Amino acid sequence: MKTPLSDSFGMEHCLFAFSYMPEVVAEVTKAGGMGVLGALRFTADELEDALNFIDGEVDGKPYGVDIVMPASSVSKDKAGEFKADELLGTLKQMIPEDHRAFVDKILSEHGVAPLPEDEESASRELLGWTDTTARPQIEVAFKHPIRLLANALGPPPQDVVDEAHSRSIPVAALVGRTDQAIKQRERGVDIIVAQGTEAGGHTGDVAGMVLTPEVVEAVAPAPVLMAGGIGRGSQVAAALTLGAQGAWTGSVWLDTVEHAQPEGLTEKIHAATSSDTVRSRALTGKPARQLRTAWTEAWEDPSNPDPLGMPLQYMLNAQAQERIRRSNATELIGTPIGQIVGSMNETKTVREVVERLVAEYEQALGRIPR
Ligand SMILES: Cc1cc2nc3c(=O)[nH]c(=O)nc-3n(C[C@H](O)[C@H](O)[C@H](O)COP(=O)(O)O)c2cc1C
């Protein structure tokens, strides 16, 4: 599994793996792919620790960092005017009481206990969803030997792209439509991740089978990675035959030994079929594919309030999600995950997953009539 792009990074396999677990990122890189650490959930200090851990593990092999800087957001015009605390206070006031009451109602109907009082203030409501809160993450990332900077929501601000380029770090951006891909290239993004609707997390509504060759053609000769629904080697082979220079994966790493999560969630992932996800605004305010749960169903019910925009919906949910994770209300526990969940039935180590993908890729190539 090699392409000019993976060769340019010195990778053994053209396999990119998004994860917010430093252990998963390090293992993918050690196994010959490139782990990309999702920085969203980390404070600057935690990110520093996570990147120090990865640096200590990977022996100079390539890894990346992924940030979530919205191209437009409620904080964008005011970025610079705000410190994170002030921004949090201002945004909090924008959450309607009706929405807070609705969240309390769902939680009490499912018997979910409040957090202990001394922990309430520790709940992470804003994370790296805004320009103001993502910038300290970027500063930390640039102090480490990262080989790729990815952004979930289009191109990062121009000064961030320029700074990455001045350090010879290529910038990647996730897109769900061809016109977005063209725009990212105009803004200086080097690698386009064409993400089909099958994917876990924020997705558009175009299938990867259609999107990938369209994007490859539209941005040629820039390299494209295919994302969404890749959990088998045959799907990596499909990505390359569609013109992509590699596979960008996320969901498949949620079912690995190195990925820590509540046991109830792993059981739900094993039981889920490829029809058990939903593209919903319930988690972040933007359509994101996730496991269908009592939580997503409550937000989909038209008689209930509509989800808020980003980042307000996540702020509304942050504490609720923490309470759900600690409760026995497994009907509410969910995660962003893609349709590949239907093929995720057995927990393996990261290295086993990489080896399986490579072996299946070889078999798949053997099946192509020449
Ligand atoms: C649990 C989870 C969290 C994710 N969070 C982010 C994120 O913070 N930033 C990002 O760029 N992509 C995020 N994604 C999307 C992945 O980067 C990747 O594009 C996607 O998982 C690929 O599709 P797949 O899930 O079918 O493999 C997330 C995906 C999952 C499953």
C-alpha cells in the first residue's frame, strides 16, 4: 500500500488514521501508517503531554495533528477581542433556557445522575471549536515535529496555513463536496481529504464512491485521500483505484485495544449494523454521523427543540455527555462513528488492524481481472 504521497512522508503504507487517543496515533505510526491526533478535546497542556508521549514512541516516524477551526463561527469576527473565559461566558448566555430544560428532561427520564458538585466547573464546554480556543493548540503542535496539520472544517485561517508552510508542514482539510475541495486548494491547502457521507463525524450527503473521483479530477495534480467507510483492505484498494493517494480512516480505530472507552459502548459497536448510524446535528450542531441512540432520537423528534448551531450545541451537551458516560444509561451512550460500524465486530490491537488491512488489500488486488 504505497503511493507517491505516502513515499513523500516516508510511510510504509498509505494509511492515515484519525484518533484522539495518543496511544492509537503512536501505534498506527509505528505500524507503518500515519496517526493523526485529534486535538479538539485537549487543553494546551494536555496536548503538550500527548505529543511528548507520541514523540517518545514513534522514533521519528511521521504523525500529524488535527484541529477544528471553523471557517466561520460565532467567535470568528471577535477572535482576538476575547480571552477563552470571556468567550465561554458570552457564548453560554446565547443558549436558550428551553434547550437547557430539554437536556435536563432527557437525562432525568433516563435516570442519569448529576456530576459531583466539585466537578461541575471542570466540564469541558468549549474545547477547540473556535478560533480563540484552537490557537493555543496550534502553538503547541508547532513546537513538535508534526508532519501534517489537518483541519476538520475547511482550511485553517490563512496565517496558520502560511505558518505551517514556513515550517514545511503540509496542510490537509476534510471536504464533503467538490466545490469545497476547489476552495481549499485556492486557500493553500495541500492535501484534500474527500470524505463521503458514510464517514463517522461531520459529513456531507455525497457518497465516497461519487465524491472521490470528482475531487481527484477537480484538484489534480494535488493529492487526495479518500475518507469514509474504509475498514477493509478491499476498501483501501478501492480508494486507490478511484484515484486517491491513500485512505483516511477514523471509525475502525474505535474498536482497538489501545482505544479506551466504556465497555457498554464497545458492546454497542459490536452489535450495530451498517444501518445503525444517523447523520444528526444532536452532538455538535453540524450534521455528524454517529450511533443512533435515545439521545439522537430525542433531538430528531420534531416536537422537541431543534439543535443549536456550532459551538452552542456542543456546549449544551458537554456536561450531559460526561454524565451519560458515567451512568448505566447505555441507551444514551453513543459516539461519532461511520457506517463501517457494521463490519466492526471484534476488538483487535492497532497493529493487527493495520496488518489485516494490508493483507486484505493484497487479496483485493489479486481479484482485479487484468
Ligand atoms: C469518534 C470520531 C471523532 C472524530 N472527530 C474528528 C475531529 O475532531 N476532527 C476531524 O477532522 N475529523 C474527525 N472525525 C472524522 C475522521 O477524521 C475521519 O474523517 C472519519 O472517521 C473517516 O470515516 P470513517 O469513520 O468511516 O473511517 C472523527 C471521527 C470519529 C469516528
